[in-house]
Amino acid sequence: MSVLLVPDGLDGDRVDAAAARMTGLSRSRIADLVEASAVRLDGSTVDKPSVRVRGGQMLEVDLEAVPSGVQVTPREVEGVGIVHDDRDIVVVDKPVGVAAHPSLGWEGPSVVEHLAGAGFRISTSGAQERQGIVQRLDVGTSGLMVVAKSERAYTVLKQAFRDRTVDKTYHALVQGHPDPFEGTIDAPIARHPGSEWKMAVVDGGRHSVTHYETLEAHRAATLLKIHLETGRTHQIRVHMAAMKHPCLGDPTYGADPVLAAKLGLERQWLHAVELSFTHPGTGEWVTYTSEYPADLQHALDLVRSW
């Protein structure tokens, strides 16, 4: 962690520009750190790279939050589906157990490595191990994600995600019955004070908004349709846990492991079912959908039968 005093000469500068000058890192690297909730001003997590700094503020930068130098090993990964492919984008249906990109401490497969192994040429923007990546899904979450192939697509989609003009729809099977059955969770998220790998609702965290509505209510669980207004790490899992209704199969955030075992779940019941955005090449509004994978469908069928 680097703790620095913002000099008066940088007063009014964007935080990515100021932090880059103060640390020697590139602005794109600082932007990645902001996305990872690893940059703070006077103790509050910075929400976006365009935030302006003031002279005399304390700038904290966790230089290790987004590791660099990770190698991409091209390899085709079983189960990765290609929903759409054109000269600008490729839309991937990611299975559980696959990361969006390689990282330190992760030895499993990734979408980036699959695309390289399958011969896809993607954007060279971004760090080497994250080239083309404009969004992420947790390793334990399945479903849709878009990867940029052209440089223009990378820039346009990155901005679209920052501007929250991308429509991301998830289905989640959660314990119990949320009250109300439909609503909005507006609660800031940051690293859990007692854990390096867990997130939590924390005062001063990044602004995070989740909209949900009930699709099906069953004896032990409720199937929710969820729209993300923001896209924070573990956002749905954290917000549902904060409501005392964690995703089934997610003991990290308080789910009942006994119930998960009865359902045969070895990961959280969470799936990115629909992704809509303005196509960076054609300018048309496009929508892509994904079916539930077998393990989630099996668990839902059991819950429906109880």
C-alpha cells in the first residue's frame, strides 16, 4: 500500500492522472486499480478514474491489487461457448470454474486463454493478461460476457460499462423469501475489513446498486431476476447476503452448506442470463441470452419439487 499526499500542483486533476504521476504507473494501470477498489482518497474508495483530487488529500494506492506480468497460455477450454462472433466483439457463454483472465494465484483456465487457443484475435488494449476484457464474471458464476476484438470496440465498450449503459441481467436462486419481493439495494461495497478475498457492504465503499424482482417463490428458496446498475466484485452475492438471503451454494457469503449438498450445488446459484448493449461497430442495440447450465437447472428443479 502506497500512501501519498496530493501536492497543490495536482489540485483539480483526475485521480488516474494524478496517481500515475505520483506512483510512476500508467493511467490504464491506475484505472484497473480503481476498478479493483484499490484506490482511496481520504479513506473513501474512489468510484471512477475521472474523480478529481484536491491538494492536501491523502491518496492510498494498493499497488498489488491488480497483479501484472501474468502469462497467457493459449489453450482451448471445454465448455466455453461462443454465442456471437464478428470483427468487433465475441460474446462468450462462460462455464463455472473458468476465470475471465489469468491472474496470480489462479492456475485454472480462463476465457482469454481459450480465445487465444481457439484462434480468436482480440483487442491488444489492456494489460497483456487482460487484453480485450471489458467486463468480468466470478470463477464461480456462469453466463454471458463480451470480449472486445477491435481496438475501437474495446474503447467504446469500456466507456459503456463505465457509463452504465450496458444492461446486465442475472438469475439468482436465494435462500428464503426476500421482503419485499421486488426492490433495490443501494449499499456501498469494498474489501471486507477482515478478509483479503471477500467483499462486504462497507461505509465509504464504492457506490453499488442492485435491482431485483421475484420470478418464482418456493418453500426453501426464491428465484430472482437481477439487474445490475453498477458492476462491483461479488456485487450480487454481497448484496443478497446483506439482506440475509444469500445465493444458494455460496457458503462464503453465509449460505447453508447442508442445503447446498441436498441440491448437489458446488458453487453459488448465479447465472448471467442476458446481456444487452449498443454494438460498438453497427450502433445497433443487441441482446444475447444464455440457458441455465445443468447443475443450476437440476437444483432449481429440486427446489420446485419440494
